[in-house]
Amino acid sequence: TARAVFAIASAFAVPGEFLSRVTWERAVSPGIADRDDARTLGFQAGCAPQAPVGAMGEHSFGHVGFTGTSVWVDPERPLVAVLLTNRVHPRWTDAPIQSWRRAFHDLAAALHDGSDA
């Protein structure tokens, strides 16, 4: 459920809350990078050119799935955005899912910050 994904992701939103600060830094800091992507120990880094960060910023991190799912964490706010979709049911169709994710993350950031969305 979105609530369960949110609970797990929230553990990564605040350094030292779930993991020690040192372990958290290692887990969410980009360690593998090339011109197209940047990865942490378990996430895509927000500084990656292809990352669907939207307004969440380059220090954010998250994970996306083929079906259109997304969980993205911005520890600077702190903010967690969970998007659970299924673009493959009842049949797969091509969709601009990356732009939808960015728009969703923009909306989540705007609502969190109290901006008009």
C-alpha cells in the first residue's frame, strides 16, 4: 500500500532517525555516477540527469518502477512522495511516465511548502 511504502521511505527522510547519521550518509550519497545516471547504495540520486525529481532538488533520492510507481525522498524538507500507478493493467501502453512523475513531485513539493499548486 502507499501507506506502507511511505512508512519505509520515511525512515530515510531524516538522518539519524532510522539509521545512524554515518550509515544514512553512505546509503543516500551518490557513489556511482556517469553522464546519464547517478546512484546511491539503494536509490537513484536526484542529481542524475534522468531522475524525475521535479522541484524536490538534487539532494533528493528515490526509486521508480516500470509500472509507473515512484517513491522519492527530499531530506532537506523533509518530504516523502509515493506514487503507485499501474500503466500495464489491463494492457501496457506507452505513456509519458517520467513527465508525470516530475509533475507529481512538483505538486508534492508545492503542497508541502504551502505554495499554490
